[in-house]
Amino acid sequence: MKPQKVHVYFDFKSPYSFIAMDAYFSLQKKIPIELVWHPISLPLDVMEKNYGQVSKRSSVQLNKVKYLYRDCRRQRPDLMIRPPIRYFDSRLSAAACNFAFENEKGELFIQKCFPKVFSREIEPDNIEHLSKLLESLGLDSSMFKQDQERFFKKTTDEWQEFVTRALTPAQIRDIINTYSSAGANDYTLVLELEAFSVANSVTADLIGQKLVEFCNTPLTGTR
């Protein structure tokens, strides 16, 4: 039987991504699946919107972060999971991971990188830290540096795919039905979808494509 593909989207600055890795690797050994890895990076403005600026968090935002890390430690008390002292732009580590996958060392990179990030041994946006990690896997980090932009683009494409995959038919219908039942017109629906696109860093064109694909009729934007 042909293995079923399972798409795994993960972020090197996410503790929930970290604690989930062992389960994915274990699952791959138990049942016939093929894991398709997609390293992404949650935009920093989204992080600040949800959790505030690190040095200026409100008590509510601070409690959110504390709960998040306590929850992760509760699930995986065997792992060292230390919160970062600042927000990381993890696109660089995602790009390095894509480079490792291109050289058949991707899963090993994941297994090595996550523990080092959450023990604060390395920073996922530090090129020298990541270069040393690549070298420890037997890879030529200079090749990654030379072709860095291509891997950055792949990381951006992965994020766009991740967001648009979240736009399921059920979600689109829910947005439309919720606002329509409240008397909203097409223009209001367009505004809501634009807000979604800004929050998730996805282009308006992709939103439009998904609407056409799932609803078979584009919103006109008419007031």
C-alpha cells in the first residue's frame, strides 16, 4: 500500500512544534505514512499582536505566555523548554532546514535544532549558529549562504501555503454565513477577509482564489 502523505507545518520558535516532533517521528515508524515537512515562520507582527512586545507586556499577555510554556512542560516534562528572551524571526532557521532537506539531512536538522533553540544554546535567526549546526551535520554551510535567498523564498511560499490551506470550505462558509445573518453586505465580507489576510500575511489575490475555488462565486466588494 502506498504511504499516505501527512503535511507537517512547524516553526522553530514554537514550543508546541517542538513537543510534537517526537510524536511525528514515532508515528512514521508505526504506520505507513510519508511525512512532508514544511518549516514556516509566524510573522513577528502576529506574535506581538497576540502576546505583546516582550518588554511591554500587559499582565494578561504575560499570563498567556506563562501558561503556554507551563502547558508545554506539563505535556513534555522530559524536555528543556525555556522561553526566549526576545522574538525570533525564524525564517532563517526554516531556510536552513529546507537546505538540509535538499541535502537529505532535513529530519536530522529538525531533531538537532529544536532542543538547541529551547535550551537557548542557539538562536534561530543567527546565521553563525545555524552554520555551525549545518556543519555538524556534515553539510557545507557556505553553500547555504550563497543560495540563501532561494531558501528564504521557499520558506515564504510555505507560509502562504499554510495560511491558504487553513481557508477550508467550512471556514469560508462560516465567515459568510455569520456576517450575512447579521445583515452584512458583500463589502463588509470583503473587509473581514482583508483583515484576515493582513493578520496572516497572505495576499488578497490568494484570498480571492480560495473564494472562487470554494464558493464558486467571488465577492464583488460592492457597498
